[in-house]
Amino acid sequence: MNPRTVILAFLAGRSPAAYSEEAIKTRVTASGLLDATPTSVNSELSYLASDRMGKLVAVDVNPASMEAVWYATPEGVSRWVRDGRLHVG
């Protein structure tokens, strides 16, 4: 399965929770749903966050720890629902 589909399903299925890039990579890889492990989860997340993809995910940075956390936007959750609510464990 396409990494973007699995990443969006992981985040949207847990909305409004937010996760670090490393946590996302670990969970989507462990899901067994990927055709191949993505070379860069950050680039996949950035693409999902782009205007071209409709800003399906977004990122916030914790000012104290400077940790970036990603989450599904309302648009991303809507897309996930329309796509059939794939569950990523």
C-alpha cells in the first residue's frame, strides 16, 4: 500500500492526537500494510501537508521541547472517511 495512505490512516484514525515523525514511522512500518518502507517519512508527511494534497496533515512544534508533532487536519479526516476508514494498528 502507498505510504501516504497508511500515514494518513494512522493519523486520521487517532485524530486529534499528534505524533512525532519517529512514532509515525514505527507504527506504519509495523502495520505490515506498506509495499515498501518509505525512505523519508518526513517527505511523505510534507507532501500530505502541501497545498497540492489539500493539507491533509499539519505539524505543530512544542516551544519547550522543540519537538515537531504531526496530526490529521479536518480535511485529512474527511478524506480518510471517504476512503473507507482504513485502520492502522
